[in-house]
Amino acid sequence: MIKKTITGLFPTHPWKLTVDRAILQQQLLAETLLAQANGYIGSRGTFEEPALEGIPSCEGVYLNGVYQEEPISYGESAYGFATHNQKMIQVPNGKRITMTLDGEPLHFTEKTGESIRTLDFRNGLLSRTQTWTTTSGKTLHLHSQRFVSLAIQNLMCIRYEITAENFSGPLTLTSSLDAGYDFQVNKDDPRVGRLSIADSLRLLNNEQSAGFNGYLHQVNDSDFVIASVAFDEFSVDVHSNNLFSASSLLEQHYELNLTEGKPVTLYKWIGYSHSRDLDAAHNLLQSLKKTIQQEASLGFEQQFSHHKQVLEDFWHNADVVIEGDEPLQQGIRFNLFHVFQSTGRNGLSNIGAKGLTGHGYDGHYFWDTEIYVIPFLCFTQPELARKLLEFRINTLDGARARAREMAHCKGALYPWRTIGGSECSAYFPAGTAQYHINADIAYALKCYINATEDESLLWQGGAEMLFETARLWLQLGHFNPKREEQFCIDGVTGPDEYTAIVNNNFYTNSMAKSHLLFALEMALRLKTHDKTRFDELAHRIHLEPEELSSWQKAALNMYLPYDEALKIHKQDDGFLDKAVWDFENTPKDKYPLLLHFHPLVIYRHQVLKQADVVLAMYLLDDEYDQEQKKRNLAFYEPLTTHDSSLSSCIHALEFAETGDYETAYDFFADTVRMDLDNHHANSEFGVHIACMAGSWASIIHGFAGFRARKDHVVFNPYLPKQWNSYQFCLRFKDNQLKVTVERNSTHYELIDGQAILIKLGEKMIHLSPSCPIHHEIQSKEMFA
């Protein structure tokens, strides 16, 4: 059972996160939480000036999908082990601005005066108010604003306004492009990556002129070339400009004459781009320079207006309003903001487990995308959900190659963790063995097709991906004569990484069955709609009717472990034979278990890191009745440590679905403020993206009881007693629906679209734009 309290580290606000100078020793955490991104550029929420020694800090600017490959070193290797890690890298930092007054550098220290930073989720603006007083008594006030443009992929903007409060005189301001900033040292935690800009980039060229700094780098041992630029503009004439150029630092030194009470503003325009075409690399820097110059000509306010409009559209579609619980209101908006800004938008990148907020997990993409993020996007931002699925389609050839390496003569096996499409997991029991990644991707595709009816994606690679991943199950599993010819899948690991290399993991088998049936359904649909086109696809991938029949046979005969005495689904064939972990005598400081016990010690016990059977109950909810879900939940939750940040949201959802609302609320409070309160004590290395998206599911699928069926939607709403009401919007088949849940009634309004069919209890109701529904809540009604 989980019950976390709100730390009070940051003041609560429904739309903002504010950090003041009082949390100096939490600077690493603040840098993560205040991070900004646009799906391509990610920037940690650091100060403009570098941190002084002794102040914990990790600078970071990242480009989604840009990585360095490095060999994985094994003391003892074996065939098929992943050979190379793909690591998200730091790129040159264009945020850097420093000032010197009377020879005294102005840095953030414990003695610094007023210091407040605020991230506004509504508009993505990070504002900073800072006051310095020198030893001679001169006081300087800073007000800065910056954003990473959601309208222009390559652009970051800073407005840096300084005011002399009690003096007039000279000030030296240095604006830099830094390609040599310090790296964060790896700590003894497998969830934390290693990062060093010096180890990642090789200088190809730099360019410098008055007000302009530019670099061109090649990522070591790769074909990635990165251009980075920064332009400076002032609101007043500057008296002199001295340039400094080095291989890892470009500086513009400005001498400003300040007048008491009159602000001087620096506008800094920062740009990034990359290419994998080495032949065209020499044009990359000049092209980026021209682009950013053009964008700068529009001015800060107009660029900010364009950026802000993107977020206004997002919140119109995705906002969740909670009345009466400000801490959780802050949490859900903070979470959705980070998910949105970290999502890759070009079909060539994805969303990392830490988003673009830090280097945890080396920036890798996991199954988190398909099971946690894409369902949220399907019903709020379907165009982004499609882009994430396109990433998997675009890396299908790599998945085919991995399948061959794993002795599968056909089909595709997607990597457990990756950036560019190759397997990067060095620990196969909790990596490659998680074959359920294939079914997870199929689940996400099914969710998207059901929510949008966008079958064009199937013809544009989605069906090929679906069929190639489905056919792998017949290579992996077998019809077992000892189990009455049921289809069994051996030697795999499910979502629970505290139980590895098992036979017939319930989640894996259940999701494989769903995968195969969905693939069959789509094959029939596509063949019916356009037989010629389907036949061309089938011919290209050598898909024969006999193979489709084998999919159906395997699905209908899938073995799903069940214990008749306990009346629960067994997590796998051997789970119930193990000794139960000694929870009573395990001190709190020994969690998470993975940092304090050898994997074999953990594997030989009944103990879970996260939801496994319980997760299957949620994803395949219409296959199991309420009583079965209750029994599974009652058995497995006490055995679950929730050491994974992916666990609480699923338990919140399932406890809500089965009627234990108090427990559901406790789990939801944990998941929705996981990073704001640093519940897992590792948010300084990046937020927990899956947990963030999962907090949306906890409300929408949990408390509101939303389910999307083929031709209608289902609601079974509940209002937690701690709240006055809550409201959200969903998109479903070209319709947008607004739902407001109050104490004794729920309101359904169609704000865009023609009509939608809603099931409330046993009633089917047609909702049209002219006829909103006011539904009285008499008692809890079960899903259908």
C-alpha cells in the first residue's frame, strides 16, 4: 500500500511551479522540474549563469533523436547480446549569460538576494526574478523570460532584462555558446545515465561575428552533425563588443552603461538543427543561421504569441480541471505539460522515459510510449499519437534484423530500449526477454485506430508492422502437448522486472492473444476494403493464408495460467511456488530492492516491482469481470513494492474500477505528484514520463470510468470525496466531448462533431451538439 504526503517543497498553484532560493540544495531537482522542450529541443531549467562549485547542478540541452553510439563492455559476453548503447548527448548550451559589476562576477549563491523562478504551464514560459547586491552596495535587478518554441522546432528565445536600482555606471555582460560545460557524474544506480559533452562532440567548424556565435559539430563515431547558433540583440546601443573564440566556448563581451532605474534588455535567439547527411553538413550551419535570423526579425512578443497558441490549443483539448484539490490540480497539469512538450513530432523520434528533462536511462525510449503515453495522446492529441507510431514503423527494419539475430526466421522483434532502433539493453533478463514490447506496440496501434478511425496509417506501414510483429509469436511459442495443446510462451519476462525469464507470463500471453486477434481483424478489414492492395502487401512480406490461420489457432488456444484454489490468474507458471518476500523485516532504506539485493535474490521470491497481472486487467478490461479483478488485485498488490514509477497509476486505476476509492485516491496522489514531491528520490535525473501520462489514465479511465469501444464510449464516473468536481475533454472519432463530474450528477457535452454514442449504466444515449446530457448518479454502475 502506498500513501505519500505532499512535501510542501514548492508552493501549490493550479497553473504554475515556483522555485525560490530556499531550496538551494534541491537545485538538481528544480532544474528537472523547470525544464522546457518542444519535442526536438530539450533544455533543463538551469540558471543562465553557470553554477558555482558546491551548488549541485547538471546543465543540459538535448536534441530528441540525436545520440552517440558506444560499445557495451561485458566481462563475459554471449551471442545476441546488445553490442552498442545509444546515448542521448548534451549539445552546446546557448542559454549561458554572465555579468560582472565592479569586477565582481554575479552568480547565484546562498547570499544572493531575491530569487524566484516560475514555470507557467499555460504558456510554457520560464520567468526569473533575481536581485544582486555587490560588496560595494550596488544593487542590480534581473528579470528574465525564456521559452523553447513549440511553433518553431529549431528555436529557443530569451529576454534578459537588467535594471540598476541604486546606481548608474558600467556593467560587463558576456553572452556565450558553451560546448564544454561540466558533465554529471554517474552514480551507482542503473537508472542514471552517464553524460559528458566533451566525450560526445568533435568540432568541425565555428563562426563568430558581432552578436553571433555558431558551432558545427559531429557526434563522435556517428554520422550525426549538429549546428548550434546564438544571436544577441539589445534594446540599447552597446559601447563595445569583444569576441572570444575557443574550441569549446564562444563569447561575446559587451560593455553596457546602465542608468539608474532604466532597464536594458538582451534578446537572445538560440537555434539548433542536425543532419545525418555528411555531404551536406557544410551547409547546415549557414542554413540554421539564416533561419534563426529570420525568426528573430519577428521579435520576442510575436514569437512568444505563436508558441503560446500551440499550448492554448493543447489545453483546450487536454486540460483536466480539478476543483477543490489544488495540489493534485497542480500535479496533473504539470504532468500533462511535460508529456506534451517532450513528445517527438517528426516520426523519426519518440519520447524518452525521462522526456527531454534529464539524462536518466541515457534518454532511451521504452514500452512506456505505447502503454502509457499513446493512449493519452489518442484521445487528446491524435496527430502526435500517430507520429509516435510512425517512429516504430520507421524502425521496422531494425526490428526485423533483431528478430533474425534472436533466431526467428521471420517477423520483427522491437528493442526493449533504444533511440535509433537497435537494442540497447545490456541486461537481457529485464531487457530483450520482455517480448511483450511487440504486443504493446500493437495495443497502441489498436488504441489509435479505434479512437480515430484513421486507417491510412495501416496502409502507410502500420499493417506491415502489425503483421510482422504478430508472426513472431508463432516462432516464440509452441503448442504444448502437456497442456492439452494450448499455446505456451516460454523464457520471457513480463512487466514485473523482479520476476525474470519465466514460462507463460500471464501479461505476455494475454497481450499476445490480443495482438494476434487484432492482426487477424485488420487483415480481414484491409482485404475487404482493397483486396489488390492487401495482396500486394501480403506478397511483399510473404504472408500466406495458412499463416493467418495459425495466428487464429494460437490466439484461441492461448494458455493463460490460472489457480483454481485461489481463483486468481497466476503471474506465470512458477510464481506461486516461490517463497513470499519478507516485507515485514525489510527496512525502508532497502527500497528500491534493485539497489540493495542481487537480482537472483529477488527473482526467487514472490515480490513485484510493478503491476503485471493487474496491468493486463486494465488493458484488456472487457475480458475479465469485476470479481476476478478484485481477487487479482487483492492478491498481487500486497506483494508489490511499487519500486517502479509505472506502478501507482495502474493501481489507482484498478482500485477505482473495482470500487476501493480511498485506496485509489492514495495511489493517484502518489502518481500525480511523483516528480513534484520526488517520491522516488531520483527526479533530479529527469521526470517520469510514463507515470505522468499514467496519472491522466488514473483519472479518466479510473475515476471517470471511461472506456472506448468500437462504436461507442462508456462512462462510470465517481467523484472523490476530496474534490468538488472535475472536468476533462476527449476526442473520439472526429468528435470532442466535454465531461463534468459533480457530486450527484455528470454532464456530457459535445463541443465538436456530429454525434457520439455513450453508454451510461445499461442505457445507450445519443449525444448531439444541441442536446447535452445531464445524468444523475444514483449508484456505481458497472462497465459494459
